[in-house]
Amino acid sequence: MVLIVAMAIMNGFDKNFEDKLFTMNYPLSIYPKSSKNIDKSLLDRLRKKFPEMSFSPYINSQTIIKRGDRLEGGMLFGVNFKDEAKINPIIKKAIKDKSLKRFDLIVGKGIKDMFYLEDGDKVTLIFTQNSPAGFSLIPTMKRFRVVGSFNSGLIAYDKVYMYSTLESLQKILHFSTNEFSGIHIYSKNPQTDIKKIKKFLPDYAGVIGWWQQNGNFFAALALEKRSLFIVLMLIILIASLNIISSLLMIVMNRRKEIALLLSLGATKKEIRDTFFRLGMVIGGSGIIIGVILGLVVMYLLGSFDIISLPADVYGMSRLPIDLSLRDFFLIVIGAFAIVAFSSYYPSKQISKIDILSILRD
């Protein structure tokens, strides 16, 4: 029961974080390996070669957000919102039926709260691109109009990410209409499709998957989950000592009856099988009851707010529950293996009984 509930909670947190990171990081991203930008002809060839995938070209730039006397760093993406809405449900929800114009801006909830912004307010973005001014160079600055906001559930993105139109950044950063910083790709099987895309790309472009961008994070989650499984399985192993000790006590207390049965023609194998089945009945009934209790606890935790979480920390207010079939079967098979071993050892001790000495005494 403990293993089932613990693994369900771990899977729930993993899936929740994965969904959020997956949304804002995109399954696959094409990027330039050199100073040469991604051109539109590559985008057209990719769309023709892989019609089952969705593509969203983008231009990105680090910026400083300024309103009044306050300054904060941010990341601005120039996108075609029609293409972006197909692969990013967070942005799709933010724009709804809005028609964005040049220098319109969609900001994260963190930025909106930080600068106390409302739809229609204007903010100044300072770019790393320099503009000539007399005998000096000054950073490029441009005022944008806030027309909406998004909430990804992850503060790290909501306090930094902003979205505007492709035309806005093409004009500010002096990109031609056929150039992009990269291409975001939606694929149902990104780990398979990344190999196909790599073969198709020219030398100046590369492709990276969302799992590669966040490899350390998910490796840490997997290690934590594996460690928890091992520790809780050791608890089951310790509990199985009760089966061993109880069966050994029965063997010791019933030596006379066992010796009598053996003398009347029962084989040691039959006696061993009897005690083995007894151990499996004890352990098996524990496994069945544990599975039922585990599923009941999962239902209660998933359906009712028994345990509430701070939404500003975890991005969710209810405990996430999601038990995979793989983990479920690993738990049940592991528990049965432990119970089988615990039942086999005491039954094996029957072969050491000396029938003559027991009956003589």
C-alpha cells in the first residue's frame, strides 16, 4: 500500500513538471550552429517533408523590461501566433480570439504582477542591439503595448518570458522577412523524429529535444524515484521476516506431526509444498489487501483536498496522483518474489528433520 501510494505521488509530480516544462520548452527546437540564421526555405522544406509535425518559427532576444523606475530582465520571443497556438496551448489560451499587431505584447503572469500591468498598458523593452546616436552607440529601446498574459504554472517562465509578433523583432533586430533565430517543432514521438530531422538538416543547423535541455532535472527525479522504490521495497523485505519467523515457529512446534506424517508415507516434498502454500497464502493475502488499500488511498487523495499544496511553490494546489502500470506490476511482482522467498526458506528446513530421533523422544 505504501509503495503504491508513494510511487503514484512521485509519478504525479514527475508528470506535472514534465507537462509544464514540455509546454514551454517544446518537443524539438532547431537552432543555428553558426552566425548564419535559419532561413525560410529550410522551414518550407521541413513542412513539406514532415507534414505530420507542426512548426513555429521564432526570433528571440534577451531584453530589459522598464516601467517607471523599475528594471527587470526578460526573454522576448517573436512568433507567428497562428503557428505558435498550434504547438503551445498556454499561448493559445492567452491570445484567445485576439488579433495581435506589431509591437503588441503577451507577458507572463509574473511580469504582469511585478509591474502591476493591465491590458492596454505600455512597457519599454531595452535590447542588446545597439543603435547609433551621434558619436556614440546606445541600446535599442522600444515601447510595447501589453494585450494579454499567460500563466504556465512555473514562476521561472512567468517572470521572464514574453511573446510578440515576428514582424516586431524582425524590424528591431534587423532580420529579413526570410530569417529566424530558430524553429519550434511539435512531434508526437520527438525521441524518434529527432533522428529523422537531423539527417535532413544542413550543416549550419542543429536540433535539440526538450529532454536534452532539462536532462539533469529529469535524471534527478528518476534517481529519487528509483531510490524511493528500493527503500520501500526493503521495508517489505523486513516485513517478510514475520512470515519466515512464523513459519519457522510452526515447523518447530509441529515437528512431531511432521515426523508422524513422514513415517506414514508422506514425502518431504508434499510437506514442503504445504508450508510453502501456507506462506504464500499469508503473503498473498497481504499483497491483495495492500493493493486494495493503496487504490482506495489513491482515490481519496486524488478526489478530495485531504492534502493541500502551496500553489505558488508547486504550481498546483492538489496532490498529483498518477500510478503507471509499469510501476504497479513492478511493485506486485517484487512483493510476490519476496513472499515466495520468505515461504521457501522455512519449508526448506523440513528436509533437516530427523524422523527417528523425534519419534523416539
